[in-house]
Amino acid sequence: MASEMRNSKNAWSVLIVSTLAFTVCFMVWMMFGVIGIPIKKMLDLNSTQFGLLTAMPVLTGSLIRVPLGIWTDRYGGRIVMAVLMAITVPAIWMMGYATQYWHFLTIGLFVGLAGGSFSVGTPYVARWFPKNRQGMAMGVYGAGNSGAAVNKFVAPVLLVAFGWAMVPQVYAAIMLGTLVLFWMFSHSDPAHQVPSSVKFMDQLKALKDPKVIKYCQYYSIVFGGYVAMSLWMVQYYVGEFGLDIRVAALLAACFSLPGGVLRAFGGVLSDKFGAHAVTWWVMWVSWICLFLLSYPQTDLTIMTTSGPVSFHIGLNVYLFTALMFILGIAWAFGKASVFKYISDDYGANIGTISGIVGLAGGLGGFVLPIMFGALMDITGVRSSAFMLMYGVVWVSLLWMYFTEVRRSQVMGSTATSFSLQN
């Protein structure tokens, strides 16, 4: 009895401190979403260059996810997370001294290592809980995505008061303090590690599984899209609606905050109703929101019997923010439900599979901001970013329909409560 109580106490301690660490890592990872705006002005960057600037940390944070997931399976999440956080501190600090475009791109690659923390913490916290509560545990940990919103609250204040260079210096101090707290209150259990007889190549064989590829597609939307939009929204508000950076960041947080915090609730829903049902409805809500967000500001003139009559069609800042808020909630649920698929289907290999799927999501977060910028430069239409996401969601809806929905019921008392095999 005493042993069970101690294990339960350790499990919750690990979950809380790991979620704190992931929140800080995500805050650092999204740093360019705010400080990139004055840097863009300082270096006179176009939209494509700005997209590349914001995406550079996402690239390394994505590529490192598979090896981090494998190392977590092998060595345990506590030591891997601590080393990862320690490595990022000097790079974050150095960002404040960058002066040229290539400086920011290069240092951003090292800062981006913080984004790999997701593939460490997900299997680390999941293995401390029984299978029927792993969706909840991974959802709570994934709520650390709200670090994107924290960044939008903290960075603009520091930027306006002290200049953009103060932001990375303060973030480096926060990361160092969080590392100390994590090491003090986290725990390690050798039983959670993959036996040494399991080979590296054996773990990577999951890449041949078509279900893994499908989950990668889903996650490239709900996580990759979330990262890309979190990086893009502040400058979108500034450019589209002419808002001050502080107001723009606050409104952008209406998307980032629910997109992170409500992931825990999405985990609970996925435990109760199944990953399949939750993901299906997430995709449809996303499709509707992105359709409305895609429509550009339009002035329409109609010739009537009384002469020309002009109309303006387009979202105002209030409707736009409301739709982004709904989209953030949907993607929060979707991020949790995709990992519930993984927990159900690959319970013995969560670290590796979460690393692979996390890599796909992270690469989506890297490619999408660059594509947003390129479309903006080519078309001159800011809402082209939402047009692109609308098309990507269509792909997932069709894929999900032909591989899952035609074989199951997603409404009513007989709805499937578990993920289906292909």
C-alpha cells in the first residue's frame, strides 16, 4: 500500500514538473513569433525571409524528436530532458547579441532543440500512469503547448520596456531556473526503459507501418498548423488589422492559449470516446473554420437599376479572433487524440512512435510558415495561409474517411471507442 502511494505521488510530481518544463521549452521555441517582428523591420526582411526566420528553431526541434524519443526509451526521460534543457541555455542567451540575418538563423537552430522536449516528456509521463489514464497524462503534459501563449504575454512587455534583445536573456534565466526545479522534483524508474536487447533499427521499423504515416498526417495539421499559426498570428494581426504589437499578441493568445491548455481535456475525451471519434470531429470543425478564415477582404460592386452599389465582405477583428479561438480548441483536442491513437496501438513503443509522429508535426510547423510567407509574397493576400491549411485538412478528411469512417460509427451509443486497424 505504501509503495502504491509513493508511486502515485511520484507520478503526479513527474507530470507537474515535466509539464512546467515543457511549457518553458515551448515558450522559448515560439520566441520568434514576437521578437521576429522588430527583427524583420531591423533587417528589412520580406515575408518569405520572415517565415524562414520563425521556422528555423522548429526545424531542429523537429529533426531531433526521433532520436530523443529513442533515447528516452533507452535511458529514461529524466536525464534526457535535463541534458536537453541545459544545452539550450547558452544558445538562448546568445540570441540577444545577434546582429545579422545568418546569426539569427544559425543560433535559432540551437535554440530550436528546446522543441524536442515533447518527444521526451510524452513517453516519460505516460509510463508513470496506467493505460486507461495515459490519454489524460499525455494531454496534461501536452498542455505545455500553452507556452506559445505565455510567450505572447511576456515577450511584448519585455520588448516594449527594454527592447527585443532582453527577451532571450530573460528566457535563458527562466530556462535555467526551470532546469533546477525539474531535477529536484522529477523521478526515474528503470522499469520504464526499453530493454537493452532492443536494437535501434528494430525501433525504427515502425516507419514502415502505414498507420504511423496516417497519424503523421493528422499531427502535421493539429500540431504543425498550431505551431505555424502561433508564429504567424502576431504579425498577421499587425498587418491585416493595423494593431499595436501588444494588442496583437494578446489577441493571438486567444488561439495559442486554448490550443495548449485544453489539450488535457482532449486527452480525457479521447480516453472516454476514443481517438477515432475525437479526431474525426476535430477535422470537420477545422475545415469549417478554415473555410471562413480563407476568404480575403473583398470590395464588391453590383450594378443595379439605381446605379452601382458597393459592399465590403470580410472578417472583422472580432469574428476573426472568435474563429481562431474555436480552431485553437479543436486543435488542442486533436493533438491529444492523435497521441491516444499511439498509446492504444503502440503502448510498448511510445517513445519511438511519438518521436516519429512528433517529427512530422514539427516539420509541418517548419514548412508552413515558409509557405505562408511565400504565398504572401506571390499573391499579396494574407488569408492565403488559411487557404493552404484548408486544403491540407481536406486531405486528412478524405484519408480518414476511406481508412476509418466507412468502417465505424462516430455518433450515438454504439460509436466506436477505440482506434481501428487499417
